[in-house]
Amino acid sequence: MNDHAHVLASPIAPNEIENLVQGWKSYTTSALWRGGRKGKIRQREYFDRIIRSETDYLEKMNYILGNPWKRWPELEEYPWVWSESMGEPSGGGHGGGGHGGPPLPDER
């Protein structure tokens, strides 16, 4: 997304989600500044959700994978979408799915 990101992650002990998010925000902000961006890039807060079931997981995954095509319905490819269930990132291609994006977990 051009103004936010969706990430589905599970921290491995002893890491805490707060530390992972802070590290990711710090790393990507530094990279954007090196690339020429100026000023504040990130919001102080982030929104997290606890995945409590496989149904909840699939709902969130489907939302995340389909989100770029909701934002930009004219897209044929969105190479930045990747999930472990899709295999290695290929750098492009939408691979099917009724939403115009990659196959969702429940479409396999």
C-alpha cells in the first residue's frame, strides 16, 4: 500500500512484537531517508490483532493478500505481495484468484 503496510507475523521467543515492529520501522525509515525521503515517515502507534483460530488466520490473510487490488483494481500484478504459503517470492505475477491477485490460502 502506498500509505501503510499489512504484515502477518508470529514472533519467536524471546522476541516481543513491540520490538519487531520498532526494529522494522527504524530500518525502513532509515532506508527511505537514504533514498531521499525527508521528514517524519511513520506514525507513533501501530495496530495489532491476535489471531485466535485458523478461521481468523485465513480471514486476515485473505484481507491482506486482496488489499492491493481493492486499492488499485486496475492492477494486473503486485510483486510486493508474498506469503510463505505461496512459496519463494517470484518478483511478480498474480497467479490467479478471483480478486485479480495471487491465489489466497483458501483458493489452493
